[in-house]
Amino acid sequence: MSATLTKADFQSDQETRWCPGCGDYSILASIQGFMPELGIAPEKMVFVTGIGCAGRFAYYMNTYGMHAIHGRAPTIATGLAASRDDLSVWIVSGDGDALSIGANHLVHALRRNIPVKILLFNNRIYGLTKGQASPTSEFGKITKSTPTGSIDPPLDALSLALGAGATFVARAVDRDKQGLVEVLRAAAEHRGAAFVEVLQDCPVFNDGAFDHLTQKDPAAVNRIPLIDGVPIRFGVDHEMGVIRDDDGTLGVARVDEVGADRLIVHDPSCEDPSLAFALARLGVLGAGPLPLGVFRAVDAPAWGEGLVATLREAREQVTDADLDAMLHAGDTWRIS
């Protein structure tokens, strides 16, 4: 780049329109502020979005973008990755879009390690369609579609991603700018599929769902930071820690009671995803201590490496006569 990029370079001229107080505003500001760090020109970036409140994200980024149909953002992004390896491709989706109708596409994008960055905004509700229960809504949640309470257990996004073999899995909170940017930075550096769950407030239909992680005093107690190579401690004075209980599961305990030597040391680069999975199952989204940061980051070949060059060479060798012969090969019909 001949000129230094700024946040303004990634802000479109469209009026940002979400409900007042929506967590999407915080996420958008953090991403627009972070993008200049990458040193990638806006015209070399693409944001593909699905359907939902998060789907508007593409309008507000001064990059290339596409508002795809419900749940299919990963398919569009896969096509881009296969044909344009010179682009930085990002997906923005919501918990309803990605984990309901789009779950199949999400799983296969992760298992294939498509070189895209997937941001899943999780507000645990269908916001755009006015407050129905989503796949991540808690058991017993009363909504317009579940007036007597949801009878479905919530789907855990991180566990799904890890089970699909994702090579990069992380979680952040909309109002924690520093933590969100740190996760985005790590995701951007990852060469394969990077999956980031961003817990996001919906002030109209699920307000306060993550107050225990965003309000100053409870956040100091409930955020469990995951730092590579460091024993997992948290709390106002780091008085709490994560240990492995006698039954093999992870739990939290006071460090002065169990001893610092019992603390789990975080290792996101471990090939075995067992620890990452156990951390993903530690705590619940709606209350109490919850791990935040990068759960897993392992190096593996990205899907389609070299595919763009192969396709380009193939196209250069095909003539119009070859295409015509292929289209008329086999059984054909003429309708008059």
C-alpha cells in the first residue's frame, strides 16, 4: 500500500441502521478500526453475509460484499476462495442464519478448512424476524415462537465448530473492544478457516443476555481470559483458576485452596482438540464465568491451495470449440 489505511477507508457511505443499543454497532466499529492493521486495500476484501440483522454488515463496509440468501454465505465464500486467492474473504452471520438453515454449510466450510474468516454474531434470538427462539436460545426461553418456553437444549457454537474439525475457534464479546480485536487479529493471521463467535446484545428481544460479561463489575469476575502458554486464572485479583476435576472434567476453584500447580495451562496449538472442547463446555452463556479468547489454533493446509492457478491454466487451454463440443456431448434435445 502506498498510503496508510485508516478506519475511514473501511466505512461506507450508507447510513448505519440497527436498533439503538444493538451490539452490532460495537462490533462494526471494532472491525472497521482493526482492518487497517492488515494493510489490505478495501478493494481486496470481501464481506459475505447471510440473512438476519448481521446481514446488513456488508452494506456498511467499504469493501466488496454480497448479501447472500439464508444460511448460504459459506457457499458464496467458498466459490470466491476457489477462484480468487488474492482476496481476503470474511463471512458475517448470526446464530439463526449459521446454526439453523446454514448449519450444514458452516460445518463443511470448517471441515474443509476453507481460507475464510467466519464471524458468528450470537444474540441467542431471531432479531430480524421479531423475537423467535433461535438454535442457541436457552432451555425454557419464552419467545413468540415458544410461548410456554423452549423445549430444545441450546446448540453450542464452539462445540459444533470443534466437532467439525475447525482449525481455529475463538469467542469474544461485542463490548470488549480489546478482546475482540485480539481475537480478530489472530483469526486474520490464520491461513485456513477461522471461526469466531461474538456474543452480541439484542436490546429489543433479548436485552441483557450477556450483562455478566459486559458490565464492568460482573465482567471482572466472569471473564476467563485464555492466553497461550499461561495458566488459566481469572477474577478481580486472579484469585480463581481452571482445574481438572477428579472425574476428568474442567472446573473452577480458588487458587489459594487448590494450589497454582493444579491450574490448566492453555495450549490452543495442541493438535488434540480435547482441551479446547472441554473449555468450550465450561460454564454457560447466560450466567457465571465463561472462557473468552482463542480456544484452538492449529496449522493445517488450507483447502484449495493452488486451485486458483490450476483453474486459470485450464481455462487458458479451453477454446470456444471445446466448450461447444462439451455442451453438445452425450444426449441432447432440440425443442422447437
